[in-house]
Amino acid sequence: MYNLIFYWIITVIVEFLVIWLFIQNEPLKLLVYSILINSITLPLATFSYLYLYPNFFLTETVVFLAEGIFLKLLLKLDYSKAFMIALAANLVTGTIGFLLALN
């Protein structure tokens, strides 16, 4: 349980920083959106990986698509920018998660 909370906190912080690099406006709003988005996608990704289909790359692809849509809707971005941000954020957090899982 504590591992999931730890990973959630790391994911929220890192993805907030990545989103902030692209948007650089209203940091509190971006932090709230990062908390909201990752409160939905991380538990679903964890559940699907552990109990449905344990494929890291498939899970990350689905999370990337979902987060891209959430970013588009919440920040009112065009699809290309929303998915570029989602890709960057998930490359960073996916890599961190993969490296942490190796230990």
C-alpha cells in the first residue's frame, strides 16, 4: 500500500514538472490537474498490470492516451500539444517506474 502512495507522489510531482515546462502558467491549477489525472490513471494502470495483463509497454500506452485526452479537455489544448505533453510526462515517469521496479 505504501509503495503505491510513494509511486503516486513521485508521479504527481514529476508529471506536474513536465506539464509546467510546457505550459508555464497557473502552477497551482496544473498541480491540481496532475493530482486529478494521476489519481485516476495510476490506480487503473496498477490494477490492469497486476491483475489483467502484465505488459508494461501496453499499460503505459493506454495511460499515455488517457492522460493526453485529460490534458486536452482540462487545459483546453489542441490534441497535438496535449499528446506531446502526455508523451513526455509518461516517458519520464515510466522510465523512473521501470528503474524503480528493477530494484
